[in-house]
Amino acid sequence: MILNVHSPLDNVLIRITQRNKENIENNHDNMNDYKRFAQRIGLIGFTNILIALSSIILLPILTNNLNVNEYGIWIQISVTLNLMSALTTLGLPYTMVRYFPAFKSEEIKESFYSMGFVIAIIILTVASLFFLFSKNISIILFDGNIFITKLFSLILITYCLNAFLTNYFRALQKIRKYSLFTLIQTYLMVILTYYLLKIGFGLNGAIYGFLITQIILLIVMFLLIIADIGIGIPKFNNIKDYLSFGIPTIPGNISSWIVDLSDRYMINIFLGISFVAYYSPAYTLGNIVTMISGPLALLLPTVLSQYYEKNQIEKVKSFSKYSLKYYLILAIPTVFGLSLLSKQILLILTTPQIALNSYFITPLISVSALLFGIYIIFLNGIFLEKKTKILGLLWTISAITNILLNVILIDYIGIIGAAISTIIAYGIVCFFTIKYSTKYLNFKFDLKYLPKCIISSIIMSIIIGIFNPIGMINVIIVIIVCILIYTISIIILKVITIEEINEIKTILFG
């Protein structure tokens, strides 16, 4: 017989000690989770900065070596690739992100090859149609250039397969590899495009550079995935479940494409290909705001899926709350800065003809990008509940609104009409996503810091107005000064407290 040698008080103290130990362990686990998330956000954020920089590098390369019509065709290729990728992949890359974090290795292997086989069949079919009907398609999309249309069919195969393969690394949170391949894809294309343009290949050379990059990336990624999971045979065990999750996202993806990119088609129809060339650089500049939301779009779905499957709802809410706060702290001043410096930056990166015909587009697009980032954070409530049909419906409504507004406004007020249509469409999606997401997951967000961010951004904007910088060096100096002023302002106004700064230091550096 074992005697209990502890008094009741001792037993209470033991239980308190055990509970405190458990709390310490839980807090330690939470800190590790936040640290991993912050480090991955930092890595993806750094990658996005480099990608944004590559866009800035590529823009003058293209605009100074191609005429306005050729640059317009380049934009049409990019726009059409995004549409075809949304259609042909059947939402299965997104399905991987939702399901793979909870899978074991054999499930991952079987599911990967089953999804990949289905996607490959669809892509090859669509690419064949582009090749066979290249004459007719070229007249509609590529200013009658049949050769480029045939090249496009090859690019389509590699581009869509790469979209599937890169999501494998994203789904399994292999963020370093994901970032590496994203950077290789971006900068190898820039280097090859620059070289082939300089030796006189023209628009065809730029497209060759893009195609070669996609082929190299496809081979390298597929070999690494084989080394990771081996070669498998598709069994299609759960393909119905995957398609039932992925296919409802197609209307949303297409509608998202309509809102984001179809304005180039509409501008081409109403105003001509040269106005596409005016519109696109200003749109690209305003869209830099998505560089901030990009890491959240990549990481939040996988991270939140893990906690949601473990029923750790408070962690889901905590990650969402702080993601929104720090996103807005960074995005709001970016919108102000881009809006006020758009003309100067476009004059540096493009030709005066393009800059003077489009700088007024950037402020509207940057606000649209801000709304899209808010949507990115809130959509996870719908995503975790697997209510993808709601997202499809919201984007469909938004797309129809966008098309109708484009038809009316572009004809009357030109390219600024397309920008106005875009901001209204994103506003609709953002508003209703917040409404439905908070219905499924009861997020509580304290937005007291929001007016302070706006005040700090206005203070920063006054500096831009006073100096009105001209030329690259002056613009860079003013940007650095504005960053310092904004940072000091949000600390003084207690948007970020000293305690939060210390917590961030602890999370990032231990």
C-alpha cells in the first residue's frame, strides 16, 4: 500500500506548479510558432521586394526596346497566361494548400500525382487548341502575330505546370525552396530577356527568354519533388473530393482575373493597344502594395489550416488579428507614398509619353491593392470552413460589376475609368468577404490604431509635397526620409508600443 505523504496544501501547490509549468510550455510553444511565422513572413517579404525590384528593372528594359504596340502584346501575353492558369489548373494548386499540411507522406505522394495527371491532360488539351487555331486567336489577342500565338501554346504548358509545382513547396511550407524558385524564375527571365533584346531579337527574343526560363524551372522543380517523394502512379482515390473543393474556386479565379486584368482587354477594344501600354506601367506601380500582402497570401492559409484542424481557434484569431494590424501599418503609408510619387517614378522608369498619360492611375490602383490585402486576410475564415462557393459567388458579382463599369466608363473617360471600375470591384469583394468570414469565425479586431496610421501618413505626405523630388537620387532620399518620419510618428502616437517592439525583437532574434 502506498501512502500519500503530501498534505492538502502540498497537493494544491503541486497542481499550481504543474499548471504554471504547462502555461510556460504553452507560452514557449506560442512564441516559437510566432517566431517561425514571422521568419517565414520575413523571407517571403524579402523575396517579394526582390520580385518588385525585378519588375522595376524589367519595365524600362521592355519600354525602351519595344515599341508601344509590341509592349502591348507583351502585356496581353501576361494577362492571358494568368487567365489560362486559373482555368486549366482546376483550383487544384489551392486544394494542395488546404489538404497537404495534414497529410502523411504516402497521401501526399498519391494526391500529388493524381492532381498533376489531371492538370497535365487539361493543359495539353488547351495548349493544342491554341496551336491549332493560332491564326484566329492571334487576330483577337496578339495583333495578328501567328508565330507568337504558337509560342504562347508552349509557354502555357510550362507556366501552368510550374504554377502547380511551386504550390507543392508552398503547401508543405518549404518556404526557402519556394522563395528560391520564385527568384530564379523572375531574375533568370529578366537576364535572358535583356540579353535577347540587346542582340536584336525584339519581341520574339523577350518571349524566348520567358519560355526558356519556364522550361528550366519545370525540370529542376520536378526533379527535386521526385527526390522528395519519389515517383508515383496516379490512383485518383480522393480526386472527387479535391475537385469538389477546387472547381468551385474557378469562377472566383476567373472573376478575380476579370477584376484584376481584363481591363487591358477592354482598353484594347475601346482605345487601342497603345493605351494598354500607357495603363499597364501605372497599374504595376500601384500594385506594389500587394508586395506587402503577398507573404500573408502564401503563408496564412497553410498556417491557419494546421491550427484549425487541431481546433486551436484562438491561435487562428491571434494570427489573423496581428496580420491585419501590421499589414495596415505598412500598406497605408505605401498607398500615400505611391500616390504622390507616381509621376516622378514613372518618368524615371518609363518614357515621358507613358508617364504623362498614366500617372493618375496609380493612386486608384494602390487603394485597390490595399483592399485586396484586407480581403486576403479575411478570406481565411471562409477558406477554413471550405465554403469556397461563397468566394466564387462574390468574385462573380464583382466581375460582372467590373465589366459593366468598364464598358460605360472607359468609353467616356478613358483609362481612368478602368481604374475606377477596379477600385469599386475590389471594394465589393472586400466588404462581403469580411461580412461572411466574421460569420464563420468570430474575429474581433481593434482598429483604434487606424486613424493614427492615417495621420502619420499625412505627416509623411507633407514632406513629399514640400520637397517634390525630381530624379532617381532625390526620389530615393525622400523615400528614406519619409520612412523614418512615419516610423517615429507611429511610435510617438503609440500605434506600436515599446512592448510590441520588444516582442517583435524577441520573436525575430530570440
